[in-house]
Amino acid sequence: MIKGIHHISAFTKSARENHFFYTSVLGLRFVKNTVNQENTAVRHLFYGDYQGNPGTLLTFFELKNVGSAYPENNYFSTVALKIPKGTLSYWESRLTHYSIETTLDQNESSLFFKDPDHFELSLIEVDDVILSENATKHSDIPPTNQIIGIFESFLKVERPEETLSFLTDYLGLSLSNQSHRVQIDQQEIFTSVAPSGKTTSSRMGRGSIDHIAYTVHSSKELEEMYQKAIRMGLPIDHYVERGYFKSLYVKEPNSLRIELAIETPGFILDEPIDTLGTILALPAFLENKRAAIEAQLEDF
């Protein structure tokens, strides 16, 4: 039932710095300016391709007082993003221009770097290019060089075999030809699991990933995954209507948070596609609290 990656959500200390990095440096579109629905004093920023398609979305909760992260045991680490073949040198030059340190792995055709919150990212070349209707328009990055979407997420856990069993038995992902790696229906969308080698608890902080979300097609399929989670005795965090999509949150065996989210209605629910991200958008069930929510948020 899993169709792909939906989004990956992390923490940022500064919405302003975060917005500049992902829109101006990486060239992603700011597709939704909203709030954390559990704590509406926290701004929630979404970036992706022009249409805000699942599989391209990186989202961030702004926590102004958040401290540094200490990744020790059981945490999400690097997120790899797809770029067109032959564009690695372009991206290396671009990141250097913005004084961002990079590490090049020529064997893997990938480039490693960190965002302002020390969130670990990499760019990896693939035989693909962004579709013209998905290419962002605000950036000076030509469509032939633009980031296409999410390629891979990496988990570091105490008991990797249990996490792999969760990914295959519950999510139904397939083992790839690389050890400790699964993929989605022969697509170039991967999840890799490695041993953390530590037992000290991690401390979440700026740049930490809160959860990764996988895509299911419909509410019917999400309900089936909810019932399957109950049958398997998985810890369930939330089963909730978000407005833009409906979500189920479960914990995998090493207690990392995994979300399943449906594809529709998406971000055009309350904004036309041409003006996505230009207003503080709130789902219908929060509109009656708009004045109080806006009063809590600082401009950025």
C-alpha cells in the first residue's frame, strides 16, 4: 500500500534562516506556512516542488529556544535528495558560493552538507530530471539542475533487524540488493537502517528529524494500515485528520516515529497553486482560533 515517501519533518531554530536556505539556496518552493496542530504557537514550514507533491516535501517546526541535538542511539540521520545526472559539480559550486561546507563522494556521485541547524543532507545524481510542471519558478536554478525529490532516508538504531522487519512486515517495503536497505515498489526511493553502535539516549534538538512519513493512496488504505497496526500490537501515537491529509503515526521497534499520510486533498485545499505559501494557512478546524494563533507568531 505504500506508494512513496510523503514528507520528512525536522526542527529548526529560526524560520527566517530556514526559509532562506531551502528556498534561496536549494531552490525549493515554500508551499505551506502553517502551524503545528498540537501546539499552535509553533510555526510549521513546508517546502517542496512547485506543486507541493508528496515525495518532495521537507517540513520544519520552528522552536526558537531549541538546543543542539545529540544523536547517539535510535535517530534519523541523513536525508538524500535526487538531482539530475551531471549536476553534482553545479551543486558543489553553488553551495560553496553560499559558504556551505561540502564533502564529495565521487564513487557514489553524492555531495554531503548540512543546513543551518546541522540537519545532515546529501544530493545524489540519478537518471531523471524534474518535470516541467513541477519545476520551481522563483529560483535562479535552471529546471535541468533542480532537486527532484527525496531519494533516501537513513535510520541509526540499536536493533536494526527489528526495524527492517517493521519496514518489510508492516509497511510492506521490499529488501533491495544492498544490505539493510529497503525500497518502494522498485522505485528509486529507499530507506536504509544501520546500527547506531551506542546505547546512550539521543537528545532531540535543532536539525533533528521528528518523523518520516510514507504515502498511502486513500483513507480506506490508511484505515487498513491502522487495523494492521492494532493486530501487530504496534504503539500508535495519533490517528488524525490534518486537513491537508489524514495521518497515522506509529512507533517502530526502536521507538522512532513513522507517519503514514494520504495523498489528498493536499495543499491546494485552502490556497490556489500559484500562490501557495503566501498566507498563514490554517485548516478549517483552526480558523476560529486564527486571531489567537496569529498573535502568538512572530513575523519572519
